[in-house]
Amino acid sequence: MPANNPVEISGQSLKLTTRERHKLTRAERTIAKGLKSFWEVGMALKAIREDEIAAEAMGINTTRYKIQAFALGSFMAGVGGGLYAHFLSYINPSDFGFLKSVDILSMVVLGGLGSVPGTVIGSSVLASAPEFLRFMSQYRMLVYGALLVFLMVFRPNGLLGGVNFMDLCLRAIGKKPAGVALKQKK
């Protein structure tokens, strides 16, 4: 089949036959449908996080989304545990005691609940804290507790809790986030 007008992708001109154009269109539709379903799941999970009763009233099957989130989190924890076991070549149940749970919970709370970049920052701070506090290693948990109390008093949402990471990225490249433009018009 003869090529129609060339298709331009990222500045590159491609001469495609009609059949190739149809394949490209189908691939684009499939990708768009996949992204739309991810977007819908994300919006449903945000709605459940903000107000579960209101989300259920809007027709969101909260039980289904909670089970899916739990299953995905369990899967990722299993993969992480498998990689950790492979890295150490040996694991022991005592490696995952109460203090390890407190460490992980402290990392999430310090970074900010509901904030993935905040959790990364919180885990970085608390992972490097033992090195900085080596001279007082016996009081490590006391310092963690004091840090969390200080944080709860002065920054209840955590370091990056309530901060939209996408807005930060847009501001870093010099664009205004959508919410800022709407606030300025009012």
C-alpha cells in the first residue's frame, strides 16, 4: 500500500503505509486506555484516603480498591524481602523485630503520610541518623522519639506531608501548577 502524508513523531518524519498507521493508532489507543485505568484507580484511592464514606456514596467500591492496594503492597513487600534475603544470603526472623517496625513507621511518619518523596527523605534521614548519633548509640530510640514529638508539634503532616510532588516539579522547571493559576484568578 502506498504511504500517505508522513507521520511526524518527536520531530522525525516517518512514511507509513495505511496498515502501519492503523497499528500505530491501535497501539496509541491501548496505551491511552491503560493510562486512563491507572488514573481512575489513583483517583479512587485518593478519594478513599480523603473520605471513605463520601467515596462509597459516589459509587466507588472501597472494599475492592482497599483489597487491591493491600495485595499490591504485599506483593511489593514480598519482592523487597526476597531481594533483601538475596542480598544478605541469610535472613533470620529476629532481624524483623519490634524495633525494625518502629524504624519503618518512624520513616513514614517523619517523611509525611501519603507522600512517597517524603517517605524517601524520611528514610534517608533515619537511615543516616545512626552514623551521626554513633556517640550516643544507646539513646538512639530516645532521639527518634524526641524527633517525632518535635515533628508532631511543629509539622504534624511530616516533612513533605501535604506537599504535591508534581507541583514541586512544575515549579522547578518554571511552570505554574494548575491550582496556583486558579487561586490567582479569584
